[in-house]
Amino acid sequence: MSEAVRLRGRRRSWAAIGASVLLPGSGQLLLGRRRRGVRLLIAWACIQAFHFAVRERLYAGGKGLDDWVAAIAFGAVFLSVWGYALWGTVRGAFAPMPPFSAAPAGADGAWAIAVRHFKRNRLAVIGVVVVALLYAVAVLAPLIAPYNPIAQHDLVRTGYLPPSPAHWLGTDRFGRDVLSRILYGARISLSIGFIAVAIAVVLGSVLGAVAGYLGGWLDALIMRFTDTVLAFPRLVLLIMIVALFNQSVTLIIVVLGLTQWPGTARLVRGEVLSLREREFIQAAYALGFKRTRIILRHLIPNVLAPVIVAATLGIGNTIVLEAGLSFLGLGVRPPTPSWGNMVADGRQNLLGAWWVATFPGLVIVLTVLAFNLVGDGLRDAMDPRLRE
């Protein structure tokens, strides 16, 4: 390679880096990576448009905790996209990838293969996008919501207003904006679903791994306790526990998490029973590793694939359960909005003010459908027998 060509390439690399600093995505275009560059430019344009729309709220004084969380989250997204674009440009400029990979077929790891198969499932990718948007809306609700979700106005003048440019999804009987309450309700419903499933996954994975690996009387004890928990009607048990104690978001999360772990425990136990006879587990045992290390560092990481699928599907079920409790008046207490209690508020006037219950119900359906699509896509991608 001549010195002139090398110098031209170096100038092009520095020009791409400078362009990426000023406009994320442009550096990728200069390096010839058009698809990635276009995606980054679109993402950056969306961020700038959102910043322009909410700039007054973003820089307003007298922020509360929710406002600060939303502002910090937006700043994190802003810096993440900018940093990702710049880092990708630097890597492409000084360590360009060859046009054809010399790696042999099958050299990728199991997780890389699963990700590649997952990307081919368009419905699953759409589900991921919808879930990501829902969580983004939940975090940025103070910047997006047009009105205060709990502020009540003149009931005669603002109650049960139909959808209009002033209130896109109408108002409820107290004159509260339905759209604003849906946006803030996403924070409650999605947080309950995620945290409750996280509790259930951690508890179920540990108990299932211990029962499957140690076996004997401890396995029998844990499994009989699991069967006992499964024998109770879950909804009745939830209603009884929530009715006995003071209603709060924390109590609902704990109750949902502590009643959802048996399925994960049985799933993990079955996987561990097959894994503990494998050569790498026998080798770890022969080397004198402690049982705690074998369980935490060798067994549980190898059963993550089915656990992740079960957790993804479980989040949707948990959101539906929380909505059911709120509908029965045993969930999140009004005036704090959640999708369940919004549907319960709208049942009093389904014909005259159909929008009060319809839109929160549609959001619940959309959310559960998105999580189910993601779960189905993960199951197909992580199970070699289901890959096409």
C-alpha cells in the first residue's frame, strides 16, 4: 500500500471521527457502513425531536424525584447513543473488519447463535421494540404526560369528556386525563411485573438448583413444599394475603414474587438433574470445588436459557394478575394510577364513557402480547430443536 493511499485512509478515518462527534451516524456513513449509519441518524433525530418537544419541562426548576429520574434517564439515553456511535466509528476507523470473515462455520458461541436466530424472528423483534418503548414511556412519563395524573378538576365541566385534541384519550369521572394516567400507570404495572418476576426467578432458580444437585431428603423436602404452594389456588391466596395486610405496591410485588417461584423451581430442577451427570460437572466435583461454587458458577448459568424464556412469559402473566387485583379493589390504591384500577373505574360507565376502560385494557393486551412474542422468540432461538 502506497504512502499516499495510507495517508488518504488516515484522513478519512479522522474525518469520520470528527463527523461522528458532531452528528452521530455520519461517521459510519463515511466509512461505508450505510445501514448502521442510517439507523444511528434516525435514532439521533428522534432523540433531538423529543428533546425539542420537552425542553421546557426538562429544564424547568422545582423538580421532584420523578422529574429528576426522567431527566437523568433521558440524559443517559442521549449520551449512550452518542457514545455508541462514536465508539463504533473509532473501531471502524482504526480496526476495520475484513470484508469476509475467516472464522469457520459453527465457531460462534451458543448465545451468539441464539441472538442471530432471534433477529430473524420479526414478530419477536417487534415485541422487543414494543417492550422497550413501554419501559421508555414509563421512565419518561413526567416529561411526556400532558397533565397531572391525579389532579381533579370541575367534575361537571371536565368529567367524562370524550377523546378530543385537548384530551386525546378523554377524561374519567373526576376530570383526570386518561392518557396521562395510562403513562404514569405504566410505571406501576411494568415495575410490579419486572420486580415480582425477578424475585420469583432468583428464588426458584436457587431452590431448584439446590434440590436437583443435592437430591436426597433435601430434594424431597423442597419439592413437596413446592407442590404444596402449587396446590393453593393462586388468585384466592393473593386475595387473602392482600386483604389481611395494608395495601401497598411493595406488598403486591412481594406477594406476586413469592407465589410465582414454584414453576421456575421445577423447571430448574429438571435441567439440573440432567446437567449434574455431565463431564464438566463431574470434573469440577473431582477437582474439589465446593458445592456452592458448582451450583452458582456451573449449574445455574447453564440453565439460564429456559429460565429467561419462563421469566419473559411470566412478566405478562404478572401484569395481568396485578390488573386483576386492582380491578377487584385489592391492588394499587387510588388515586395512584395503574392499568387495573383504571379499568375498574371505567366499568361504572362502560356505555356512556367507553374510553375510560377501553384504552387501559388495550394497553394491557398490547403489553402482554409483546412479552409473549418475545418469550416465544427466545424459546425458538434458544432451543436447537426448534430452530429452522
